[in-house]
Amino acid sequence: MKTRFVLIQTSHAGNVGAAARALKVMGFDELVLVAPRWPNVLKREETIQRASGALDVLEKARIVETLDEALDGISHLCATAMTPRDFGPPVKTPREHFAPLARTDHSVAFLFGSERFGMQNEDVYRCHTCLSIPTNPGFGSLNLGAAIQVIAYEWRQALGGFGVQSATAPVRPADAQQVAGMLGHWEKALVDVGFLDPAAPKKLMPRLNQLFNRADLSQEEIHILRGVAKAMIETAERANR
């Protein structure tokens, strides 16, 4: 779905970089700045540093003079405003509004006002909804970059989200034969160190079997436990020489 993030009269270059980064990590890349404080904001060092690698978003970003230019080709407008208004579009949480919106064919723009004054009333009035991020009632002040990140995340989730990429290699589960072999190794080790009496084993080994079954051991963990058993046996042999 066509998605555009519009920043109106942004005054801090760093927030433009932070916006680019927020968009990129959520898979969006259309950023439009309306009359920013710095005409060269997309090239400023602070912007580039805060973008943290999202330079392609900055390169594609556009600067325009009016909000009308920024909204060309957009059919659904979402304002973001903290200050309650006695008139205007309905106020909804992002999650509440995005679920049905994601099922439409709209092209969507998210509008963010200046850092100091937020959105002007006339800009809010032209929007279809006003998004309000649920925050601590006693302290609801969000940095512009943080607010953009929250909106971008919630919108991406409504569109289907991304799969989680594991930072570790897949676990190889141990099979029953490997667990049985490890238990046999441990049984010998426990006998050698004097913990298990082979003449009166009672239910120690079956209990250990159940314990390790609940642990759902991996093959790597089997190797570790066998290493422990081997060390126990070698220690007992040295002690008995």
C-alpha cells in the first residue's frame, strides 16, 4: 500500500535523520518535508549521522513548500496530535485505526507537525483521523523520531509485519538414542564417584531420564553432559590409583 510520511516545518535536522532510519527499519521509504527550517536539511551532517545508514531514504526524500504539494496523490490523511481539540476528525489509537485501514485500497499519508508547536488546526481538520499514541497520562511527550517509529511499526504490523530473524543457529534436538547413551554414560560416572549404588539403584536413573526428557535437550547439550560424565569418571580413576 502506498505510504507517505510527511514532516511539517521540522526544525531539528537530527529528527529528519531519525525519521529516515525509522522508516527504513519498517520497510518504508517515502519521506516528504514541508518547509523545513534548513533548506539543505537532507545534506546536513547531523541528519546523515542520525539516519544511521538509511541514506537511500534521505536521497529519495523530497522538500516542498506547501502541504498541498506533499499530499499530491494521497487519498487518506492521518494527523498525529497530542493536544485535544474541540473540533476535528475522530481521535483513534494507531492500532485501532490501522486494522481496518490496511484492508482498503487507500494511499496513506501520516502527518507530523513541528517539534515545538505540533500540527496547526487547519492541517488537522483536513485529515480523516487524528492518531493518538497511548502514553503515560502523566507524561505523554514523545520525541518526533520516536513518534514516527511507533506509527511506522504499528502500520507495518497492520500490513502484515516482518518475520523474526533468529540471531542464533537452529537448535538440533537430541533423539531418544542420544539421550539413552548419555544416561548410560552418567550411570557409570555416578557409580564411579560413589553417588549411585548399583546394588540398590532405586529409581535414580528413571528419574534422571524424566528430568532430561523435560529439559528437551539439544545435541550440543548432550555433548556437554557427556563431557561432564567423562570428567567425573576420570576424576574417580585418579582418586582410586
